[in-house]
Amino acid sequence: MQKNVEIIGTLRKIDAIREQQEQIFTKAKYFAVNEKTIKETLETICFEVSQIMNCERVSIWLFNEERTLLHSQNTYDDETKQHSVESDLSDEVFHSYFTAIQNQRTLSIVDISKSEETKEIFKKFFPVSSVYHSLLDACIILSSGIGGVLCCESRKRREWTSFDRMVVTSIADMLSFLFDRLSRMDFEENLHRLAFTDELTEMDNYNAFLEQASLAISEISEEQDGIFIYINIDQFIEIHSALGPELADEIIKVVAKRFRLYFDDYYSISRIAFDHFVIFAPYDQGGVELKNKMEKLMTKLREPVHVAKQEVYLTFSYGIAYYPEDVRTPLEGVQAARFALETSKGQSARKSVGIYSADMHRHLKQKMKSEMNLRKGLDMNEFKLFYQPQVLCDTGEIIGFEALIRWQHPEHGLIYPADFIDLAESTGFIISIGKWVIHQAIGQLKKFKEQGLHDLTISINLSPRHFLQQNLPVFLQECIEEAQIEPKNLLLEITESVALERHEVVQQQIQTLSDLGFSIVIDDFGTGYSAFIYLQSFPITQLKIDRMFIMNIVHDEKSRAIVNAIIQLGKTLSIRTVAEGIETLEQWEILKEKECDELQGFYFAKPLSEQALNDLLTKLLGQSHMYLPLS
Ligand code: C2E
Ligand code: MG
Ligand code: MG
């Protein structure tokens, strides 16, 4: 009879735990548990555990990063039916307890007053009148190590059973899941914030501007129009070289503040690069108020800026484009206002004001097209692939290369992709260029194989338009079969912008390519928020952390935190992380400490011509590990 009662009690406990577990998983999975609702969830858990375990007091504690303090998250007292948060416990005072809970899965004590491990707790933590007799604690193990402890305290003397221990560990594991999920959400949020903020001025960045301006356009009323203003400092290059980058940054901060004085939350305003700012302003017919604002802003901007005991006088130029007259979308608006600014600057380098006109646009596009006959370039074999080495972060050993296109133009010299890829995209010619790149890269992989370098990889950059071509997988498959190359040696880099639209098509394409054995790399990770969508639903092999974050990693704590977060995210999801733009040994050392997987940057090597690549490989061939000759 007694036995049956025990069995029924045990089964009840198991049911109660299971039910609680399910609730927590469901809440965590659907983000119902977050920083705001966690308090309530922990209160429920403490209460439930006190009932399941039949303990008078249950509490949850988390360590600080150094594990020198335990911060109380919640304590439930079943006598008073109250929840509370206690003061911190420190390792200095409760050293034996700290050591014990970090070295055992559970700490099970029958008599708190007698045990070595809890003697300090008994004396200093429990009140003099305390009647707690036994204690059962389980560690909360997070992906970063031991993170905290779940404590059950009993007034009665308890000989804890192995079933009791199993119950508290299973609840502690549930808490681990919950806290891990919360910290993931925390750094995802942090990344998201950074992806939308200009760090220097704390203004919106370009991504955020496009989003804000789209929203503003969607809310514009019948009586209103809108204006895009693209504005920059006339003397910025001179100031930058005369005063240096740090003071130039100070000046930008002052200028940003002045913009904010007149263009507040009602307007979309952003620094999109260096000294380039954009504004989108809705206005009522006539735009009198807006004109006043602009005049006041220009007066304010003329005031000298004080930096390093100097007075710096600045002038500004701007270009404008009207919505809906000239442009329909924020992207068009920014481009058109910039065209207008550049055209007017061609006539006068200072204080110029350009107003966009459709003629201006046609003229500029025509000029560019005639200067850059892409088809002729391809036919005349003027495109070249350069190869930038990628190395293991731990050792510096070469493991592959990124293929980067260049155009050796007969009149204009070496042209970089930034100056022709957009045009190739907009004319559709990018598909032919992409096919050429694939052929070249596979040709190079074939050479590697012939030289016995079977493991070297090549990453190629695919443009969104090419990536979305339905026959891309078949084309790639045919190319590698013909060259007898393994798909794992060819990595396909795509940028986050690809997923912004047509998410399902992209997902299908990535799945197909991945099924064929190709690896997919997200390039410039961290600059667009859609990356998270990729990570959740696509089989991604690598994340390439954008150069923007690496650039500031040595001096800027925030960039360091972001890089760290991306690396941890990669680890959690088993995705390799690659940092690009390494220019110094210091940057390498930080990334090594953060356990980034791979690196790429001028510090190791600039992109190499085919000839330079062959020379390098000839030098390194025959060595058991391939290291770059670093200066
Ligand atoms: P990406 O794919 O992010 O390539 C990295 C860029 O950073 C390259 O510029 C590279 O030369 C540069 N870089 C690498 N290490 C460092 C460093 O330590 N410091 C600095 N300052 N820069 C570094 P590149 O070759 O001008 O290419 C620019 C972008 O053009 C690429 O960015 C990629 O998005 C695109 N691109 C390049 N080749 C192709 C191509 O074949 N097809 C397509 N569709 N796009 C391409
Ligand atoms: Mg790339
Ligand atoms: Mg990149």
C-alpha cells in the first residue's frame, strides 16, 4: 500500500515536470518569454518546483561573467507565499559553496549546519532564526559553461533520493534552455540594432533610412509631397587629411547633432557614409515650413565647429529630388538626389545646390554606358579574376581563395567591381559575367587539383540576379562535372540583399544547391537584418563578418562585442565564421582569442592576379602546410 502511494506520488511529479517543461519550451520557442516576461516565468517555476519537491523555499541564481558573484533572479517562500529578489552572494564570502556548486551536477546536503560545503551559507546567509535543515541544488549549465544554480531548501530533514536529484537537474536543464535562448535573443537584438544604426553618430544608417523613408512614403497624405535631400561637406577630404580621422569623426558628430536640431523624429534622416547625409521630408503644399527649416539648418551649419582648440569653418552642398514627381522609392530618391548633387558639384565645388531632373539622369546613364561597354569588355577578354587568400585563424595556413573580378579597361585602366557591377546588374549583363566567373574559378580549381592541392577552395560572388536564375544549379553541376571537380571546393557567396525579396524562391534555390553539395556563404554579414531569416531556414555553411566591424575591432568595444556575438551565433548554429578585411596583427590576435574560424584581408595578402597566384603556389608547393610570407 505504502509502495503504491509512493509510485503514484512519483508519477504525479513526472507529469508535473513534463507539463511545466512543455509550457516553457512553447513559450521560449514563440518568443513569449523575453526580457520583459522572464520575471513572471521564473516566479512560476520557483512556485511549481516548491510544490513538486515539497520544499519551503526555492530560488534561482545566475553567475556574473567571472563567476565571482551569484545574482538572485527569484526566491519563492512557501510559508509567506511571497516572491523576492535577494542580495548578491560573493565567492569571497561563500567560497566553499561556490566551489561545490561548480564542481558537482547537484549538491545534496542533509544537514546544512554540519556540511563543509554549506558552513558559510549556514552562518552568513540564513537568518539566525533559520530553520532550514536540508538543501538540494542543481547547476544551470549554459552553452558558455556553468551559468547559475537552482536551489531547493527544506525545513524538514531530508535524505534526498536519486529521484529528487533527477527532478531538480531536469528543471535546471529547462532553465539552461531558457537562459540560453534569452541570451541568443539578446545578441540577435544587438546585431539587429547595429545593423540599423550608424555607430559614430547614433543616427539611423542607410538600411534604416530606406525602411523609415518607405514607411513615411506609405503614410504620406493626398495634400502632401516629399523631398529627398542628399547633403555633404565640401571640404571633408581636405579636413580628413589635415586633421586626421579622429578629429574628422568629431566634426561629423557635431554636424549630425546640428541636423537633429531641425530634423527630428518626424523626418527620416541618416548618415550613409563618411560625410554624406540623407533626409526624407514630407511637406504640405508650398513647403513653407520645410524651406524655413532648411534655411535655419544651413545657418546653423555655417557656425564654426570647435575641435582640438581650433575653429573649423565648413560649407555644404546638397542635391534634391522630389517624390512623387521624380522618384517613387527611397532607393531611387537617394540615387537621384545624389546625381543632382554630383552634377551641380561639377559646376561649382562649394555651396552648390542641385535639383534633379529626368534629363540629368538619362544623360548620366547614357554617358556611363557608352564609356563602359561591358559586352565588348567580355568579348575582348578584358575581365580578370583576382584571388585573395583565406587562412585558418588558428594557424594562418592557407585553405582557399576568394575570386574577385577586375576589368582591365584599355582606356580607363584597372576598374574595380564597385564601378561596374551595378551597371552590369541593371542591364542584366551580370548573368554573362557570372557565367564567365564560374568557368574561370572552376578552371583554377582544376589546376589546383592537377597540382595535388585537392583541399583548396575558391569562393565566388554571385549577384542576386544570377543567383535567382532557375538553371543556375544545373549549370554549376554541369561545369563541375566537366572539370571533374568536387562541389565542396566551390563556395557560393551571396549577400543578404538576396533574401530581402522572394524569400521562398531563394530558400528553394539554396536548398537545391546545398543538396548538390555546394556550400553557401553569407557575405557582408551583419549589414542587413534579413540574415536571421537565412540562418533559421537555410542550410548555410559560412558567415563572412563584414569588414566594417573588423575595421574598428581593436579600439571599439561595441564592434568587438558584435564580432564576438556573430562568432558565438556561428558556433551555436554550427556555421563557420570568416572575418574579412584583416589589416593588422592586432586584429588577427583578437579574432584568434574570439575563436573565429577563418580570416581574409590585406594583412595576409591583397587579391592576387592569376600570375601572382601561380608564383605563390609554386613557392609553397611541397610544403606540408601552406603559410603566407608575412612581413
Ligand atoms: P566582397 O565579396 O565583400 O569582397 C571583399 C572586398 O574587400 C574586395 O573588394 C577585397 O579586395 C576587399 N578587401 C579584402 N581584404 C581587405 C582589407 O584588408 N582591407 C580593405 N580595405 N579591403 C579588403 P573588391 O575586390 O573591390 O570587391 C568589392 C565587391 O564587389 C565584393 O565584395 C563583391 O561584393 C563584389 N564582387 C567582386 N567580384 C565579384 C564577382 O565576380 N561577381 C559579383 N557579382 N560581385 C563581385
Ligand atoms: Mg565576397
Ligand atoms: Mg564581403
